[in-house]
Amino acid sequence: MTKEESLKVFGSTDYKFLTDPERTVFRSTVEELMERDLFKMSDVPVIASYSRNVVLARTASKDVQKLGTVIKFYDRGCEKYKTNPAVDIMNKAQMAYESTAIKLGLTPTGRKRVPGNGGKKSDLDNFIEEMNNG
């Protein structure tokens, strides 16, 4: 990436409004896409959204680990239970980032769908192909 491109990416509004953990995911995603010759400037808002959802899912997952999937509460002196709201948040964020990961070509399925990956296959792709053919 040229210095000018780097300034456009990391100086973009999409990048500036990310939190530090989201920026870490963003940078690593851009690096991975660049290694595969899949990065385009038009992907910046999509990568920012992906980064937000990855961090949101991780944060919600920590809340679920801490509080559990079911929360006990009292209503008018009666003990009741409800699903931890973080479970729903975690699931929705995971679905969103998994869908985006496929579209960006960050998964084996996505790499098959994204044109222009230079025919590069991951070790997992090669293994799956061998298993299917052998």
C-alpha cells in the first residue's frame, strides 16, 4: 500500500470512529486482504462494519461467560429467569461478521466466491479438496 493509500484508509472517517480494539481488527483485516490481493478502497466501510461486529461479539461473549446464558431476577418477590440479552447481541453480531467475512473472502467459502484471489488456496482449502477427490 502506498503512503497515499494508507492515508486514505487510516485517515478515513470509517476508521477514525472505530475504538482501539476495532482498529486492531480493522488493521489485521486490511493486511490479510492485501496479502491476497483482495483489498479495495471501496471495502473500507465494510471492513469497519466487520470490525465493529467482531468486537461486539467478543464483548457480548465475555458478558455471557461472566453472567451465564440465563439470568435470575426477582419480580414481586418471585424468582424468575430470562435469557441474558448479551446472548442475542452476541449471536446477531456473529452472524453479521461471518456474513461479511464471506463477502470479503476471509473464509474458505468466501475465497471460492471472490474473484481475483490469484488462485491461492489455503492449507485448509487444499486439504478439503484432497478429501473430496481422494
